[in-house]
Amino acid sequence: MPNQWLECVDCGNELEEGSYVLDCPRCEGLLDVKFGNWCKEKAAGNDVRSCTPFAEECFEMRDCELDTPLFHSTALSNGCDLEVWVKNEVVHPTGTWKEREGLISMLRARQQDVSDLVLFSSGNTGVAVARAACLVPAAPRLHLVVPDKSLRRLTPYQKYLRPPHVQLYGHSGSNDECIAFAKRVARENGYHFEGGFRNYARREGLKTLGLEIALQSIRFDWYVQAVASGIGIYSFHKAFRDLGRVDHCPKILGVQSEVCAPMANAWRDGSTSLEDRHIPSEIAPSEFVTVLRTRNPRDSYRYVQATLRAVGGAFEKVPDSDILAGLREFYREPQFLRLFDEQGVVVGLEAAAALGGLMRAVRSGVVSRGSRVVLNVSGAAKPGDVNHVWIADLLS
């Protein structure tokens, strides 16, 4: 990759990628893509594809659009006592901002001559990467492991989930058990394991949202999103770093559900590492938490924690009642009402958790009233996620 190289965040080791690698060969640390001044120069054209590791290939993929609407919401602003801007990721073809990481992940795997790639997902990343596997010419075959209880969430996307591009595996275990199963599938068959947070392509893909925000003339006080492993938080900050605009990066608020909040627990404990006491021994059933169920993101927490410390950010954790309140608040915004009326699309529970966490952060004083905030509405609800009774009075 001309003008680009890999550098270990932990030991500074620099290398060119000759094969599909996930860890620094010297210390097993996290590998980041470094651009020098190249990314800053490319950004002058205001096209985020120019600032990705696979810019030329991205321009070829016109079926994988990245730029999404950013709009000011008077209704959400009034409800939260803030100036709220919405980054509307619901509009992606698979209804999730994970479309961004799907494209870059498949382009990376193709470049490294990967023939078979194994991925665990509870739905959003899976359908996004599966779509990319179908669209990217000569992409590797995707082996997608999904918890049995999440299979119904994939129903609208069956056209992306069939051979020869995708092999689907259901598994009866928890998310952690599904990840272990996915690693075993990769190991026993000689396939590549996709890598999650350790896969720089996923981080570079989600970084494109940060680039779109960073290239705006608007300066924000806070950026807010729901968090499982924290890929999006790390990636958002990296966008500003790559552009040489780190001083313009907003504070970042990461939100987790109360039933599974290992990062929020460790953050409140002042810990730089995720320890056993921060990890829930089991995740209580919740009809409001379908995706944010990563119990042990030990691999990523220290990098996410360092990112929040660098920008003066924070974590919030929210009970089900706040997630419901966040979901209902979206239906005071005319654009989301119109989206439901015209297409039957409902905002996802991850975005509802993010908004619920933002409202909680305002009440606690973490976020000052009147702040200018950009809210990542990260996607639409999948089948079975949202009981329409919860919002029926707002839709009529």
C-alpha cells in the first residue's frame, strides 16, 4: 500500500502487510494503519473514500455508498435541552452503519488473497459483511456464525446469506460461546478468523463516519454512540488523528446497557484494564437489549479507555427504562416518523440506548445543557427487535 504502513500502537513496530495479520508480530499488540501526510492531502477533496486504506478499490464500489445524512433535530434538541444533530445510519441498505466496515473488511481480505473468512455476529455486522462479500468481485467466501436466537433478525437479508458467497452457521450458545465456535471453525478448516476489534479493516471502515463528521464545518462538543466492543469509538477518534485535526475531536460518550456494561463498569472504577469484577457473570434477559451483549471486550477496553481519556469523554450505562425512553424520543422527530410511515422502518435499540444514555448524561451533569452533540443513530431495528406497542401511541 503506497503512502501507508502498519504500526503497532503498543511497541511502535512498523511493517508492511504481506499477509492477513491481526497482531503485531513483535509484541502481539494492536496494529493501526498509518498514513503520514497522505490522508490529510487526500481529505482536501472532501471524499472520505480517499482517506481509506483501499481508496482506489472503494471508488470502484459504487453499490457501497458511505456518506449518510447529518441533520439538526429540533425535536430531539428540545427534548434533551441540547443542540442535537443526528447522523442517520438507518439509511444503509442493510439498515446498519456496519455497512462501512463490511466494505473495507472484504477489500482487505481480497487484497491479502484470503479464500475463506470466518466471522461471528449477532446480526448487524454479519449482514453488512455478507452483502459486501456478494458485491466485492473475487471476495473470499464468508463463514458467518450467528446465535440461534438472532437468526430471525436476518430474515430480510436472505439474498446475501447463501452460497457461494456466504455459508451460514447457527449456534445455540451465548455470544462468547459463538465466538469460541467461530475460532474453532477457522482453526479446524484452515480458514482465516476475521478478528473483530483486532481487524484494522473494521476500524478503518467505521472511521469513515468520523471522517464525515471531521470534514464538516460544524464543530461539536460531544459525539454519542452505543458500545459493545468499542470499535466505533476508537475509529471515530482515529479519523481526527489521521486528518491532523485531533484538537477538533469532540468529547465521546459511550453508552452500554445496564444488563451488560463491562466497559462502563471499568470506567467508573477508574481502571485502565478490564478485570473479572467488571464482567457480568451472566447477562440478564432483556427485551430491550438484543445486540449490546459483549461480556468480555478485554481485548479492546484499554484502547477505548485511553481514547476517552484523551478527549475528556465518559461512559454511561442505561437501564431498560432509559432505552425505552430513548426509543420513544425518536418518534417526536418528524424524519423518523416519516421513515416509519413510508417504509415501516423503526430505529434500532442500539440507537435508543445511545439517546437514553445521552439524556441520562445531561441529567447527571456529565454533558452540559446546551452542548452541541452529534448522535450516531447507528441503524434500524431488525425483525423482532422492537415491540410496536412501545411506540404505538406516537405513531398514530
